[in-house]
Amino acid sequence: MFDWNIIGYGGIVFAGIYRLPQIVKIYKTKKGGDVSKKSFILQNCAIICFIIYLIYGKETGDAILLTYYSIGLFQNMVILFMKKYYKDERLYNIPLSLETQERGGNIHSKESLETDDWLGDR
């Protein structure tokens, strides 16, 4: 008799690797803007509902499906975190203006620029 759990374990293996290319791409490009945040949030809501159903709704728990959904939830959370992280990182890594670069990369306040003008250092 065939053990159908083998197919379930195969699904777990695929669940563990099918989002990895997206995670690697976000990591390498440092951009997650092309990933739909709404899509991942909706998918996470569906996964959470299935996990709750498997834990509380069924009389006997299904470890294979619970593992599958847990892996998917974890990977989606990693992708959403990376999307937000690299978006915020780009906001703080604004390139220096040409004027600032000409001054040796130092960022001056408005007051220091006015002082430089007054002293004739500009």
C-alpha cells in the first residue's frame, strides 16, 4: 500500500524552496518595490486562517499541512520585512548633492553655509 504522506513531505520540501528565489533577489538587488505588499498580506491572512483551522477546527491535526503553512507564513514575513527594510534604507541613503560632494562630502547646516559665505570660503 502506498504511503501518501510521502507526497505531503514532497510538498513541504517545495514549500521550503519556492519563495527562496524571491528572497535572494530582494537581498541582491536591495529592492522590494516590485513585490506586491497587498498580495503577501492577503496570502498571510489565508495561511493564518488555515493554521487556525488545522489546530482548532479539525479533530486530528495534520502535521504536514501545518508545517507547509508555517513555512509559507515565515517566508512571506521575511519578504515583507525585507521589502520594508530596503525601502527605509533607501530613504536614509540619499545621494549627496553635487554641491555637498564638491565640499568633500560633508553635510553642512544652513547656518554653516551662511557662515562660509560670510567668511568668503565658498
